[in-house]
Amino acid sequence: MATGNLSLPRVPDFPGLDDFKGKSYHTGLWPHEGVDFTGQRVGIIGTGSSGVQSIPLIAQQAKHLHVFQRTANFSLPARNAPLDPEVERKHKATYAAHRLAAFDTPFGIAGFPPPTKSALEASAEEREAAYEAKWGEGGSISFLYAYNDLLVNKTANDTASEFVRNKIRATVKDQVVAELLAPKDHPIGTKRLILDSHYYETYNRDNVTLVDARSAPIEGITPNGIRTTEAEYEFDAIVFATGFDAMTGALLDIDLQGTNGTRLRDKWADGPRSYLGLTMADFPNMFLITGPQSPSVKAQMILACEQHTDWIVDCLTHMKSARMSRIETSQAAEDAWVQHNNEVADSTLYPLANSWYMGANIPGKPRIFMPYVGGFDRYKLRCDEVAANNYEGFTLSSAETPAMADA
């Protein structure tokens, strides 16, 4: 099942969605030919990653852009620019080594030495200088690597969160708008840390208006635009930057059935359950690529997909050589991994945020932290150990049972 972690767009359930007379778009279903908003009145709902990255570009075209924000998110400068040819040459000369080294890093990305110092061990001046350097450099992993406790110690995290809030306040001229854009309900990094190009500067434009959809929630879509509890706005186009049913949505969108009549939708009713994010009890011979409770979205995704694919190929090769045709995950192995995944998550600050990591963006979805955040390097070692220990936690057999035929 290579269905992807962010592949099922979340279509909002606003009343009147089909009544809008203008054009509407979802950032996860963008027309391949592109969209020209020149001279149009545009409303965009959502300020997650796709919203933050779309807003500056739409604002350059639109006659006026209204941004409907329910929850402010932290965003850092991407610092996208043409690479210096000499920097590019040197990197490509050692590219194979970088790729290999990435397997031994917490996020699956080489080139960022893990920090050894706590943010609380540094003076205020030292922290400010460190964060300023990271802000100037751009990138999310680099910023979170300023100190070694930003994702596990709330007091340490507060220093980084406040630095970014102050950057927002210094960038956005209208301080009322700046405070709305400055996140205060979650530690930095516990939601997807966004990268942008001139996002906060966009709110200094005369043709951009921020609408606080938390104090004035959206009631519905009208034939002419969007209605909140306080006002009605007319638009020529609406953009839904409302994200995805992450991690589990694409799998649950399929009526998957295992042995003994087990349905995936029932098995995951209280949250996903897996062994290593690779397999599940009651679903023999079915593998997951970057499934829930594997590093998946908390690692470099290409590397995460590669590691899972390599593990599965090695497993199938072993089964073929041993003349085995069936591999089943034990319930005990699955239970132990689910418990371990939850314990690791609970030792961090991640569960403090209502994020899509927790399923919080989907009404009715169980609130459970889905990715594995113990580090990609440690996870890979565990997967390798399982294989080396004769596929510990699995039962391999050669007899095809009626249950398997039914599955």
C-alpha cells in the first residue's frame, strides 16, 4: 500500500459549498495548467503549509485577497535562491556520501550535526545570536537543531517560539494583524514547521486583508462568497487550503479487509495500529509504505520510502529463498510497537498541538499522534534488528490457509 501520507485532500463540509457561483480550487487538487487571479477578488481559507506558500503569489495577482485564518502557524524563511555554482559543484561531488549518511540521522537529512547544548544553558544573548543565524540561513531542520531540547522541553521551546513571534511583530506593520499571525497555542515545531517566501511581508500589502476566523467563524459558503458570524464577503474565486486527511485517510478510503472478517476501518476506529508502520496483525502479506507509526512525515520522505521499500524487498527475497509464501504480524508485536510509539510521542512536546499529526484537522478523527518521532536512524536500526532476528514479531509459513484465500 503505497497510498501516501498526504494524498487525500480534505474537502471542507461548509454549508452551501455547491452554491458558489465563482471558481473554487483546492490547493491539493490544483489545475495543472495553473490559475490566473489577475483582477479578481479572492478568498483563501486556511493558513497551513499550502496556504502560507500560496498566499504571497495569489496576492501579487489578485485585485484583493482575504485570508481566513482559524489558527496561526509558525513559518520560517525558505531562503530559496539560485545556488552558487561552486557550492552546487562541491555538494554533487559528495552526493553519494550525503545520501548514505542521511540514513544515520534523526530526520533522514545529512549535513546538520545534531546539537549538544540545551537552549537553557545558553545566555539570552547567545540564544538570540543562534536563532538569528538560523533565521538568516533558512530551513526548518536547521532551526530546530539550534539546541538539543527544543522539541522536548517547553521552557527551552518558549525561547525559540518567542524569537519567531518577535520576527513576525517586526515584519508586519499593523500590530493587531501581527498578533493574530503570531502563534500562541502550540510550541514551535509541534505542528508542521512551514517554510515560506515573503509570507509575513504580504500582510503589508494594501490588497490583503486577514480575517480572524476563530473569533468570527465561517458559517457557510454563499452564491457570492463566504459568510462568517460577523460579515459576508463577495469573491470571484475561493481557494480551499484545508489540507489532507493525513497518514490514514487514503488507506481508510479503501475498504480493506483482512482475516477473520477484520476491516481496517474497525481496526483503526480508535487510531491507527501497526507493527513498525510496515505491517498489521490480521492483514497477512500486506505491507505499508511509510504507514502510521513509522517516521514517514517526520523524516525526509524520499529516504523513508526507500528504507521501507528496501526492507520489504529484502523480506520477500528471504521468503522466496526459504520457500515461504505467507507472513503474519503477531498481535503482541503490534501491541508493543503501538505502546512504544505512544511513549516516544508522549516524551516530546508534539502532543501539545492540535495538528494533523494528531488527526485534529478532521472532525471525528481519533486524537492520537501518528508518526514515529524516536528518530529515523533509531527506527532503521530497529527494522534491521527485526529482520536479522529471523523477522522477530512475524510468523512465516508456506501453507496457504483458507483464511488467506478469503483475504
